[in-house]
Amino acid sequence: MLADILTTVQDGVATITFNRPHARNAISSTMIQELTALLRVLDRRDDVRCIVFRGSGEHFCAGGDVQSFGDTLALPPLERKHLYEQRVIASAELFELLEKLGKPLVALVRGAVAGAGLSFVLAADFALAADTAFFVFAHGKIGIALDSGLSYYLPRIIGLRKARELTLAGARLDAQEALRLNIVSRVLPDAELESEGEKLIAKLVCSATKAIGESKALLRQSLTNTMSAEVDLEAAAVGRCAATDDFKEGVAAFLESRAPQFLGR
């Protein structure tokens, strides 16, 4: 049987492919554990300068594996309560890790996106969607609350009232509407998704990786910081960047009127 997650690392790019096309790449509990361990390793590797999420076949990711939920319906209510609480707690580390990744994160999206798939898209620094993509807010349709960090990401990106509207009504969005709401960064013809994704990824791989990580952390923390606290964090981050080889190269390249050759260190 093929692995449910395929991973390649080549030329600075770690590509993670959800590989359950028969189930629209729905995420199982085992996949959550594997992804958590994998991302921890990739974020520490100096040879990885960009991380890419994609789905195998025609779809990105249809969320949790609802088919497996049927096996739990015969359990007593209290037992089901504890089981699903523990499942969400067990997955929390993955979505917290996605938020804190120091490497740039790209999602290449086509077809169905729902549940946890939405969280992967919203967590990405760049989400490129094919015009075939559609986004489904389906938690209420199976009588369950938001999970996978969706209640964290969605109001921050699209606003609280719109987040309520989409999730409470069980909305389905096409790619253009998702773009209008800032759920994705760009919408492209399906045939152009790969080539445009490659151009973006190539640019990110050649960037100053440490500086990107520092900037991502500053932006994340700014949402709950005062100006004074944020400026203090900026000072520390700039100091760390100034100590890198990429800073030396960037300044030298500017002074010499040439393109920098960053090495990610």
C-alpha cells in the first residue's frame, strides 16, 4: 500500500503530498502524527528553505477522515466525548507548529478543500489555487464544532462576522470568492498552477531564510503586542539577522549593484 504522506527534499524544497486520492486526501489520526514529526525535522534542516503542501490527484485535502467516524457511533456518549476531545488535543501540536514554522510555507491547491485542509491553506504564507478549487465549511453538517485551528485562523484572516457566516451556514466558496476573502493568495488556471508555483518556490529558495523566519515570528507576535514590546522584539530579531552570513551577502550585493546569493545561513 502506498504511503498516505509522500515527502521529497530537493534543491532546498521540501514537498509534502497528501496521498489518499481515493478519499480526497482526507487526513487520518496517523497522518496527523506523521506530519507533526516530519515538520519538526524539516524546520530544523538547513538544507530545507521552503516547505510545500499539495494533494495527490484532483483534490488538495477534504479534512478529517469522516468515514472512520462511523466506527465510533456505537460508543456511549461520554466515551465518544472523551475520544474526540483527545483526538483534537493530539492534533493541536501540528497546527501550533504550522503557525510557528520558520521556513516559508506554500500551499498549491486544486479541487476540494475542507476541514483540516482549510487550516493548511490558511496557515500557508502563500496559497496558490487553481480555478478548479472549492472550499467547504462542513463541520456543522456532521454536528461538530470547528477544529484543526480553524477557529484561530479564520477570524484573523477574514474577520469575525464573515467567519461566523461561513462556518455557521456551512458555506461553499469557489476559488474567486476565496481570493476575495484572502483565503488564498492567487487564483490561476489549473494548467498554470504548477509552473507559477515553481516560479514562486524558486524565488523563496533563493531568499534569506533566517530573515524570513524572523519576520514571520515578528508578524505573528504583533497581533497581541504593544508597539513598545514589538519594537523590542524587532531589535532582537534585527540583531540576530545582522550576525548571519546572508546579511553580509545582502549588504555587499547592494553596494556592488548585483543580485545577492543567499545561502540561508
